[in-house]
Amino acid sequence: MATAIKKPLTAAQFKKKVVQHLNFTSSQTDYQQDPTAVLRAVCLTVNEVVYEKLTETNQYHKEHKSRSINYLSLEYLMGRMLSNNLHNLDLFDVAQKAVASLGFEIEDIFEEGHDLALGNGGLGRLAACFLDSLATMDFNAVGYGIHYEHGLFKQQFHQGRQIETPDEWREYGNPWEVCRPEAVQNIPLFGHVETIANTDGSVQKVWHSGQTIKGVPWDVPIVGYNSKTVNVLRLWESRASSHFDWDQFNSGAYQDAHSAQNHAETISKVLYPNDETDAGKELRFIQQYFFCACSIKDIIKRYQEQYADDWSQFSKQVVIQLNDTHPTIAILELMRTLIDEQGFTWSDAFAMCREIFAYTNHTLLPEALEKWSVDMFERVLPRHLEILYTINEFFLDQEVAALWPNDHQMRRRLSIIEEGPQKMVRMAHLCVVTSFKVNGVAQIHSDLVKSDLFPEFNQLYPSKLTNVTNGVTPRRWLKACNPELSKLLDSKVKSDWAKDLSSLSAVAKFADDEKFQQKFMAIKHNNKVKLAEEILTSTGVVVSPDAIFDVQIKRLHEYKRQHLSFLHILALYRRLLADPDYDMHPRVYIFGAKAAPGYYLAKEIIYAINKVADKINNDDRINGKLKVVFMPNYRVTLAEKIIPAADVSEQISTAGKEASGTGNMKLALNGAITIGTLDGANVEIAEEVGDDNIFIFGNTVDDIKALEANGYNPYDYYNNDEEIKACLDWLLTDYFTPGNPGELSAVAHSLLDGGDPYRLLADFADYAKANIALDNAYKDKARWARMAIINTAKMGKFTSDRSIQDYVDNIWKLTPMSSQD
Ligand code: Z16
């Protein structure tokens, strides 16, 4: 392994610093029983190295005037930081030794760390993987986000039902963030716009805001793996603006001043826990604006530190990526700043925005496409709304009219404003109109964005719509979470696969090597033993590591179809009850998923799985052939424990609904075999591993369209498939909820009278068949080992380094630090 960057500290030096921090930073002399104090001291020690590199990174980019990517995202699911930072700085062994000499296991120290859970699911975790890759590849990048006081809620189960409690990630401080008072911003909102007529006949707009909110930045350092770079994730916290406060305070309205403070602090109080549904709440809108305004002001501030009032280089220096439509208001805020504060003409300002913004679409689901009412826009951001109207006018009159003259239908369809009883702003339309590139997140998804979501935009702006397939960082999702497998791979791969994941393809040639198979599967087994312990502590269920560990981990959503797997579990249980000798290898179904607190059916699905699990896990008649566990509080840290232990990866969304998926990549990378539909990145995973090393089943996008064209009727399946009928009827009895018949009926109803919107029943039979094929494959140990090895070996495409390189080549056009020398 080539290590370009030498270790910054020896174990002895590291230990000395940890002890110094214990003694002098925390005044802790009696730390033998206090792993939390040790964790803090270790983090502070690591930070000494981190901040030095951060300073060097900043200096370098200042000197070289490097173009920067500014990643705007309402979500970052960072997880824990210590283990990754140690790996990335090549300090892991050093810290391990130092901590051991203090009487602690490094793993126990990690366990004291709190997840940074400032995101919901895939989109937030993608942002975190991208930051890791950007730093690793030495790009000048800043991530902008919100410093939520409470991240995604903590999940517990009470008698099988999900209970949410607040996430307190920084209750007692967080060692990975540093406040930057020198970069505070003041953000106006509400109020009205005054139109002033100039003597030359032109008009000037002045926004008199009704309130000002202070934005306080907190920087989280992002450490590259074996690279020169430490970048930052800058998170904005809202506070009451000081001038506003003091006026009231001095006039004696102490109480009012406090309530204004409460109101201001509410903005960054909590992450909205909805993935894939538009929250539609004013507070969410203000969150989005607050964070966009802070970030745009900060980007301009950083630029002006170098170029003062010379704007000629701005679009050469700055590119802004919008992670979904959540940060769309940044477009309007930059327009407003350029026109109202910097004296640009409208067309110069718009031309500049069209060189600066690019937009990533993450979903086709209509309920996730954001719309804000014109009324609310007007109330909160009156000046931004005016600018939005001018963009729409230009777009409709100049661009739509040029391609489709006098076509009223087309104007209506494409307009950024949706007409109707309540006028709405279509945020995605604004993004597509203004951005110079729009990308989907997997090939099939990007194709559907072109053909189904935005076909007219694709005609209007050929080559604007493009694809960048998602990826995951192999540092966290293999090197750090699966150390044994990493060592085995090190022994077979000469180059540093964590930085060049394609080099793992070299292990494919050992796929049939008996010794290698044994080593590979022994590691999987060890990981399963560890997970079995974790399952016992968190659920009380005993599972055998000899069983197939079948994993479905992701947000709970109907389109992801956890209930398809659930229905199949009912079918297996029924087969086992009918015939205790029913031939199947023992299987443990492992679920991890949070449901949005307001999502009724998602919560019913959790409840149903928990109730059925109770029954099955305690049924002696089935000889332990089937177990079902729902692990509570699924999060990045739990994923890091489950993924290395998975045999099977369930990726069973309705074709056309999962934009990409990224858990599918992490699981395959760790040697799990996918059972999945031709959806999202599954399609590309299948291309990489080959048809023999994946179980693809079910209707394709085109099949589903055809089914729907013929009028989809779930009762066709219910009436013609005895097993489906029996399983759905079972849910109406009190078999799983003694004394309370019908407690699980919501799931059955959604699949029958509810119309089965995600077409589970149409895929059930083929899914059951694919599971038999999978079971047969597992029974052949050599065959399974071969498949698992091939999966790990062929995941090179799915490193987030490749995604970032695609963004850099096709969208961002950046040069890395090293090649600028
Ligand atoms: C999200 O996590 C995703 C889409 C979206 O509109 C909102 C949220 Cl919070 C997910 C997609 O569902 C998933 O397929 C994709 O892999 C992920 O974003 C990253 O692109």
C-alpha cells in the first residue's frame, strides 16, 4: 500500500496529548472509569492535526485562487466522526495503541460517540459520502447546511409501535464543531417592497424587511483519506439578531425580546423528519430560505475577500450544487443580491445564475416535488417573489414561446407558477429553468427524468438533463466498518483499494479459490456472530449465525415495499406450519427503518412486522427455521454493524420508484447478494456483477406501465393466488394479536381496497420464486461464496469518488489541489 502522507504522530506522542487534554482541557485525572472523557480527549488530540491541515488547505486555495464547489443541502447524515477521521489520517493504529495503554479498547471509546444525524436517509447520507470524496480527491469544496439542534428523532418500540424521542446529539457539546463568530450573517425576512421611480424613468426596488435573523456558522472539519485536504461543512444556526433584541430590551419589553429570541431560534431547532413528502409548512420554508441566504452571503464574502468588487471572476470561481429542490431559494437570493445590492441588470444577473447553479433531482414521486404557495412566498419573501415572476415571464415569453408559439397548454404545463384555486410555485421548474445542468442519480432514473418527469424541458434545453450515478465512500462503508474483510482484501490487492475501488476487481480471480472462499466466509461468519449479539441486546431475540441473514435497511416507505417482504415472511411461516419439514435453509429477516412520524401506514407496517415477529420467534413448531427482528433506531452507526454481517440485500422497490438507492451498493460491497427489482442503481449493480450473482425479479418499469394501462386490480391476484389470499386473510384474524382481531388489517386493506398503489401483489409470485432460487444458491456453500466475492470485487463503479469525478468532469469543472502544483 502506497502511503503518500506520513503519520503525523507516534503512539507515544498521541497518548501524551490525550493525557494532557484529560488533565488540562477537561481537568480529568480520574479517567479510568470514564470512557466519555477519554473520547473527548482523543477527539481534541485528533483536532490538533485536523486544524493544522485545515489551515494549510485554506492557504493553498487562497494562493491558487481555486474554483470551489459549494454543496447546498438541507441534510447531512454524517454518523460518528472519530473512527473515520482516524482512518483518513492514518492514525487508527496509533490511537488504538495509545488508548490501549490507557486501559481502553478503541471500539468502546467509539461507542461513546454520538451520531451526527442531520438528515433523513439516502439524500443526507449521499451528501456525507460526497464530502468525504471531495476531501479525499483534494477538491476545494464547502458543504453548507443547517445546524439543527435536534437531528432525526430517536426511535423506540413500545409494544411493537414506533415511539419518537428527540435526538440530543450536542446536549453536552460536540468536539467536531467550531463556532465562527467572524462569519455571522444577518438575514432579513417578511416586510414589503417599495418601488421608487428614478428620474430617468427606470424603477428601483427596496425591500423593507420586517425582521432580521442572525445566522451563526459552525464548522465541522471534513478530513480526506490519505490526502492533503481538510475541508469544512458549514452549518448555520439561527439566533435572534442582536440589534433587534436590544431595541426591545432597552424599551423595557424584556419578555417580548425573549419571545422574539425563541421565534428566531425555532428556525434551526429541528430537522423535518419527512423523506419524500413535501412538508408544506411555513417554518420549513423559512428554514430553507434562512440557510440559503446565509450560504449565498458567505459564498459572496469568501469571493470578495479575494476579488473585492470585481465580479468578473465570480462565475469562474464559484459553482453551486442544489441537493434536490430544498435549497432552490438560493437562486432567488443570488438574483436579489446581484440586482438590488450589486447593481447588475436583470439579464446579466440571470446569465450569471445560469452559469453557477446545477441541480440534482432525487425522486420522481409527485408527493416529494416541492411546491410553495404564492401567498406564503409573498408574505415571507416579497422581493424574491417579484424576481421569481420576472424569471417566469422571461422563460414563458422568450423560451417556451419560441419553441411552442401560442401554445397555451404548454405555457400552463411548464410555468413556474401552477394555476389553480391556490397558486403554487413549482420549485423543480425554477431549478430546471435556471440551472446549467440537471442530473438524476442513476441511469434508469435519469432516463425517466427525461422521458416522464421533464420531457418538455428536455426538448427545450437539449443536453441540460444528464446522469450522475450515486456512490458510497469505501472508507466508511468497507475499510472502517469491516476491518477483517479489509485486511483480507489488503492481502490480495496491491494498490490502496480504499482510494481506487476498481482495483478490487483483482480479487475476482480468487472467487473459485477454496482457501480464499473459506477466509472470506469465515469473516462474514464472525461479523454475523457480532451482529447476533447486538440483536440479542437490542431485541432479546436469539438468532443463529448459521442462518441466512436477510437484511432490509432503509426508510420505511410503501414504495420501498418492506411489506412485500413481510407478506413473503407470512407465506414462509404458513408453509412451515403446513409442513415442518418444508425445505429451506434457516433465515433471519433483519429490518431497520424509521417511519415519518405522520405517516400512518408506514407505522402500521412496523407494528405488523413486530407483531408477526413476536409470534414467529416464539413458535417451537418451526424449528427455528425462521426469525424476524426489527432492530430499533436504525441510523448510520447501526448500518455500520448490520452491513458487514449481511448475506442478502433486499432492494425490492416498485420499478421506477427508487431513484437510485445507496444501501444496495454498501451491502454488495460487503459481500451481500442482492435480491431486487430492475430499479434505481440495482440495474447498474446487475450489469457489474452479472446475472449469475444477483437475484432480479418482478415487473420492469415498462411492465408496470402496461399493467396500469390495462387497469390494475389487486383482486385479480388475491382471487387467483391461494397463498396471497390466505396471507392477507390471516392479517384480519387475531392470530398475531390475540383477542384483538383486525389490528393488522391496515396493511391488507391498502393492498386490496386501497388499490395496492405500489403493485406488491403483481410482484409477489416472482419474488417468492426468486427466494427459492436464492435459498438453493445458499445451500451450495462454494457457489454462495463465489457470488459474495464477485459482489465485493465488482463494486468499483460505486465508489463516491467516481460519482464526484463525474460531477467534476461533466458539471463542476474543477482542478484538484495536487495537479495545480
Ligand atoms: C431522499 O433520501 C431521497 C430522495 C428524496 O427526494 C428525498 C430524500 Cl430525503 C433518496 C432517494 O429516495 C434514493 O433513491 C437515493 O438513492 C437518495 O435519495 C440519494 O440520491
